Amino acid sequence: MTSIVDRFIKYTKIDTQSDPNTGLTPSTPGQMKFSRELAEELKTIGLEDVELDDNGYIMATVPSNIEEDVPVVGFIAHVDTSPDFSGKNVSPKIVEEYDGGEIVLDAENNISLKPAEFPELKQYIGQKIISTDGSTLLGADDKAGVAAIVSAMEYLIKHPEVRHGKIRVGFTPDEEIGEGADLFNVEKFGAEFAYTIDGGEIGELEYENFNAAMAKVTAHGRNVHPGYARGKMRNSIRIANQLIAMLPRHETPEHSDGYEGFYHLMSFNGDVEKTEMQFLIRDFKRDRFEDRKKEMEHLVRKVNHEFGEGAMDLDIKDQYYNMREKIEPVKYIVDLAEQAMKDVGVVPKIKPIRGGTDGARLAFMGLPTPNIFAGGHNFHGRFEFLPVPSLEKAMEVVLKIAELVPSVKKV
């Protein structure tokens, strides 16, 4: 078998950053390059029905090796990495046995992983850790999940003594730009339930996530020579700032945690004539989520009342919803994953995702899909790292779920 570490590092070498601005699926050619190589790898290790479509989605099967009629389980991960930080020329560094001190990523530019800034490092003293070289992200989100699934499937194929039912695996593009489930064919996938291997630190098990919307706000101004602007100029930057000032000051990502929602100003670009802003609107409860959208609409109306009709436009689009609504009726699939973790010596950490996964969308498309850890930390940036034992445990959890599924009553 290929080492899971070697497999993961090989995957990181391909630049698969997604891009929200191309309008294509997959949004970047690197994703299709990786998917082609991944599809060939699945065929080589013995998976059946391996299909790669024109949009970069992969589906494949590990056939059942038992006679009983048991539920078909799926395992899903995404091939793209975040557009937030460079994924080109990733050069992972390996610390064979972490000693608890700083991990120097780039000595020349004085970039280090410091326990004082990232105290979670202390959990991994004595373990092998894979980090970046300080110039790119690592890509554990979600190439660690891809590696865990592929390695688990290879193990099952090479060890037929492990009893399991039919397993489907799926790999999606463009999850990082919210489009991973857009063209996922749930009916064709044919699983009763599935798991995304797309979580963070070891033990994470999640079946709740934000309800999410994107708000695009445009402030329209009128530019006049500032020396003669009285009563004529309308400064779009000031109009935009008025809206920002009216939003609840402490309902932001940096002031919230747990089940608390927020408004997040994620971009601001403008001049006197025109200013464009993008906001994320997030909340776990659907009624509070709807209230947040209504509040944004109300505040825009107030701005237009103050500065004149047409001073500000608002476009709100829902992105995904809290999958708890769809998973609670089949809560046994969460219990199954929890038991699998315990069986392989992992302490489950069941908590809400302060974000979203492909599983959130898939749950509303008819495929209930909780999320399981892949092991990484500090995603989407130069300080990302992956403890190798956590990656190995992610693979073991996938294997144990496959082994436990025959004990589940078919739904």
C-alpha cells in the first residue's frame, strides 16, 4: 500500500486553488488535472465504476463483500484548495518528532509556527507534523480528507477479510467557493447516507452548520470637484460607511463563538462614485437567520431614506442551510460515526461547524452527510499544519464506519 503521508504530499504538489470569478466548473484547470490523476489512481488500486465527468466530479465504488442487504454508505471530500492564499508550488516540511518549540517555516523571512500564537501545537508534542514552508497554504483542507478516503479504500480492497457493504466515494471541485455540491448527482451516487471527511482537528464530528447568505451591497455616489461640491456631491464611501456603522458592532466573527451568528464585511472597494461591499450573513437558527437578512434590508432602506432613493442597492442570496434539520431524523448516522471514533481510540468532539461543507448542501438534496475530521489546523494560510497521527486516525475512522455499517438496519 502507498503510505498515506506520501499520498497526501503527492496531492499537495498540484495547484488546485478554486476561483470564484471564472464562471467555470471546475473553476480552475488544476482541479481537473488532479481529478484525472485521482481517477486513474482509484482504478489502479481496484475501485470499480470509476467515473470522472466533464465538470470534475469523481464517483467510484468498492463493492460489497457480504451477502446481507445493508445500506450503501458514501465518503466524500473536495479536491480544491482555498483561493484565500497561494496553493502554487506547495513544498511541505516534515517535523519527525515535534519537541514543543517553534517550527521554523521560513528562516530567511522569520516565519515560524509558535506555540504562543498557536497553543494547539502543544497537543502534538512527540508526533510527526507536516507544515508549509511559509510561502503557501498546505492543502490539508481537503487533500487530507482525499488521502484518508483513498487510503481506506485501498486497505479494504487489499484486506477482503474486513466485512463491509457497498461503498461509494465521491470527490468534488469548488467546495471552497461554495459550489461543490452544485452538480453533484445524488441519485447517481446511490448512497443512503454519507460523510464528508473535511473537518479540522482530530475528533471533530459535526452535523450542524450555519445558515448562510451572501449580501452584495453597492453604494452609488456623484463626483463633483470638491471645491464646488456643496449640495451636489454624494460620496459613495460615506454612504457605505453609514451602513457599516449601523450594523451591530459586536455581531462580527471576531466577537462571536459557539452558536452565535454574525454579519461579516469581507470586502470593501470603492471611490466617490461607486463603492461595492460583500457581507456574509450567518446564524444557526433559521428564524434568526431570516431576521438578519431582514435587518440588512431595513438598514439599506434607512440609508436610502437619508441619502436619497437609489443611493444603495442590495442583493442577498442564500448559500446553504443548517443540515441539522435533515440529519436529526436519521441521527443514527451520527451515532455510528461517534461509535467508530471510540472504537479506534479517538475522543469524539461533537460541535457545530462555524461554516459550511458540501454535506450541508447535500443534506438538502436528499443525502444526509455529517462531517468528520481530516486532522488539519489553521486552514487557508501559511500556518496550516497537519499532525500525521490525526490523518492516520481519519483513515481508521473511515474504515471502522465501513465495518460498522452492516450492523445498521437498512433505512
